[in-house]
Amino acid sequence: MFNRVTGQNRLAKILRSTTAMGLAAAIVAGGVPAIITPAYAEPVSVEAPNIPSFADVVEAVSPAVVSVRVESAVQPAAADGNGFSFGWGGRGFDELPDDHPMKRFFREFGIPMPDGEGQQRPAPHAGKGKLRPTSQGSGFFISEDGYIVTNNHVVNDGEAFTIVMNDGTELKASLVGKDSRTDLAVLKVDEPKQKFKYVKFADGDGARIGDWVVAVGNPFGLGGTVTAGIVSARGRDIGSGPYDDYIQIDAAVNRGNSGGPDFNLSGEVIGINTAIFSPSGGNVGIAFAIPASLAKNVVNDLIEKGTVERGWLGVQIDAVSKDIADSLGLAEAAGAIVVAPQDGSPGAKAGIEQGDVIVAVDGEQIKDNRDLAKRIGTMTPGTKVELSIWREGKSITKTVELGTFPTDQQLAGNQQDEPAAPTPSTEQALAGLGLDVQPSDDGSGLAIVSVDPDSEAADLGLKAGDRITAVNNEEVSSVADAQKAIEAVKEAGRTKVLVLIQTDNGNRFVALPLDQG
């Protein structure tokens, strides 16, 4: 017969000494009633790791970060009907360079080009009228007297600007200056009696790959939003211009974050959000920011002069690939090769020629064409620089007095009409390069009639309709001219020949392998 007291004592002992599975077996063996209420465990103290918080940084910098609302007298643009929503940091893919891979993708597949950051584009002959909201972005105060940094593409075409502070206060602002080449702009709030909380740019490069970064901005018009991540890469080139040197971050950056600051853990601005890479238009963890080291100089110029004056060499340049280096007898693939000097430019006046490779500026080595563009662009017009040049297998130097970089309007006025497609005539194979060519109708260069699809010329993107204007830095107007230049390369013991190609998108050098048989 079951003894209740003895049974309860046995159950208590079992609860103290068995696991859950052992308990079930013991219950069956002891004849204990099946319904049992288990005891609750005592609270346990867990020592969690001490993870630093971003709260102190955010609390300190947030009053300096603002939302930027832009208005202009425009008509709403028609919505894209292709179902795509691609983001390029507020700039639509229609604003990418014509030879950019993404723009070629849309053109080749006949897909309508998507617009940027939900902006309304000015309608043709819109004229003056009622101001309407056309874009919004982010910005931040850099001085207590009201100077604000943002993106050029946020304020471009704007006629009225409203700053919304983190406490909801709305203030009118005016445009001080903007720079399309670095996508930077400066606004000014005119409130003499008010001192604004502001932030500072970080010194030097400001960030290393792997450093924490805190982004504050106005995504989708929400205002005052904070995201965090790390610096993913440095020196990114996204094809937006000659001064590309972006910081890549993985903090969530979306439409409306454009112009907003990225902070290090000391509350210093290391970058300014300008672009995102996204097939959906939303954050995918790849965002690009203008580095503080570049922004500081541009912002100072905009505040002092309302514009940015850059040094100008006046030559079209390209990168030196290993094949090009081999074809010219260079020891390494470095420097910038001159595709064409512009007539009347400082470079042309100093005697820089097509095919020259600029390897150093004032004794400092040049990495590539981007490096040269950035170095010259940071110099003051009128500065005299000494260029180290590789020409025809030897080193020479040229002294150039830099000019002032032309405005966008001046550059547009200097653009030449695209060459007409050649009319087919007698075709000739060119020295085993995989090309069939013919003299151009105007006697300048050789028109490419066809390209062997299995040749390296095809792999390098040469196509019918392109024109060969120089071989081994010698201008050619006949196949005989080209063959003579190729023989000179063979006699020099080189395996590749440098060829200047004129395309619809401009000129470029390619190095083609020679048939040594």
C-alpha cells in the first residue's frame, strides 16, 4: 500500500539527484502519481561582454546633423514604368558617364534608364512658377555661424532650401557654392543671433579599413536616423569622375542619406555619403562616402570663393596596363599615358605629346591616371610643376605652368563632333593582329572593318567602326604606315605594339600582341 509521506520523501530525493530523463524512469519505478509540479530554478547571474555603445557619440553629434529640403519651379517628372529602382546615392544612372558599365548595360538591352533618388527633373520650358519640393537629403553644420555641407546632387537645380534640425526647427538657407566634380555643396543659414552646434572633419585620412563608422542622416525623409557599420574599403573608383577616391562603408545608407556625415568613434567626420550601389534602390551594405581629406579643401574653397579652382594640365590620359608598359619598354605598369594633348592647353604648350607616359610630378611617383588627375587637381592654377616623362624608350623632363580647369560649360563647348562611320572600301589584314582595316575617307587613320572574334583585339573590345590613328606612337594613314611601325617594334625585340584607337566614346590606347612568326 502506498505511503504518502514516504512517497513524497522519495520524490524529493529523486528531484534533487536525477536528470529529466532519470526522473521519468524513477516516477514509474516508485509508483508516484503521474501529475507533478516541477520546482523553478534559482536565478543565475551571467557575466556578459562589455560591448561599447555608440550612444555617447550619437548624443554629441546629432544636433549638428540636419535634413535638407529643396524646392524649385518644376513640373513632376513621369514615373519610370520599368519596375527598376536603382540607387546611385541620389544620382540616377542617367547621370553616369556614357562609357560606364552599368549605363552600357541599359543601352545594350534597351531598358529605359532609371532616375535617381526620387527627384523631380525640371520639365522643358518649365519657367518660373510656384516652388515645389523636388528633392531631400542630409547635411551637417561645420561652423557655429551656420555653414552646412551637403551633396551637390541634393541641391542642384534648387531655388529654395530649408534646413530641418534634429529638434524639428526649420530654417531657411542660401546656396554658397557647389562643385559637381566632387559632388559637394555648401549652404548657409543666416541667423546672426544663433550659434549652431557643429562637427569637425577628421585629420588626415581619418579612417582605416575595419574601423567603426556611424552614419547619421535623413533616409526616406524620416530624419535623425542612426546606423553603424565598418569601413569596408578605401580608394574606390565608381566611374563618377576623375577624382574618385571613395570610402566604402557597410552601414545602412539609403535614399535621403546623401550629404549626411559618417563619424568615427571620436565624433569626427571621416566621410560624406554620396552614392550607394543597389539593384533595389535600398541598402545592400555597399555605400560610398567622400573622404574628409578631399572634402575639407573643396569646402574651404566654396566658402571663400563660391567655386573651386583646380590646376589644369589639359591632356587626356589613360592608365598604363602591363601590356602597354611592355609595348613601351617600361619596367612597371605605372604612370599615366597621354592619349591626346588639347590644343592650346598648358600641357601642349610645354611640349607634351601623344604617347608620352607621365611617371612623376615634382619627383613624386605617379601610380596611375587617377593619381595624376588628383594631384594636378589639388594644385593652384599658375603653379609650375616638373613632369618626368617616358618617351621613345628614355626619360625626359618637362616644366609646365598649370592653367585653370575649365568650367563645365567651357568643356562642353570644346567637345568635337563624333567621327562619321567609315564607308567600306578595300579591306586589308593588319600584320596578324586580327584586324581588317582600310584607309579612312578623310585620310586620317585606318578604319577597322572587321575584327577576328578569336583575337585579343576582340577581347580588348575593338570593333568595326573604330579607327586606328597611331601605331607605336606614329600617326598612320595607310596600311603601309602601320606595317612599318609594327616592324620597328619587332626590331626592338618587343612582343606587343601600342595602338591608339578612336571610338565613339573617345580615344584609348591598347597593346596588341604581335605575330612573331
